[in-house]
Amino acid sequence: MIGFRFTRLIEKLLSVKFVIFIVATVLLCCGVLGGAEWLTVALTVIAGREFQKFKDFKFTRKVTSEESLGSD
């Protein structure tokens, strides 16, 4: 059980969006990026995740409505 959770944590940590967010945060701390650039990166990562959730939801909803029409 703990091994499975540890594996899931590693998978989430290696996602591209999370890595981009961490790199931007490190660059902010080092003074390479300013606050506005970091905010742009953070909002892009958040918007990308929300778009992915919306796309998955829309696709799932479309499939279920088509299945219900076919079963009538």
C-alpha cells in the first residue's frame, strides 16, 4: 500500500507541469525571474490542468450521452 502511494507520488512529481512550476519557483528564488514572469508560468500551469480536466469531462459526458441514446 505504501509502495503504491510512493509510486503515485513520484509519477505526479515527474509531470511536466509540476517540473515547470518547480523550475520557475527556483528561478524566482535565485532572482532570474521576476514576480510577473513567475505568475505567468503559474497561471499557465493551472490553466493547462483545468483545460485538461474540462476536456476529459466533456469527452466522458459525450460518450455517456451517446450510449444512453443507443440503449433506448
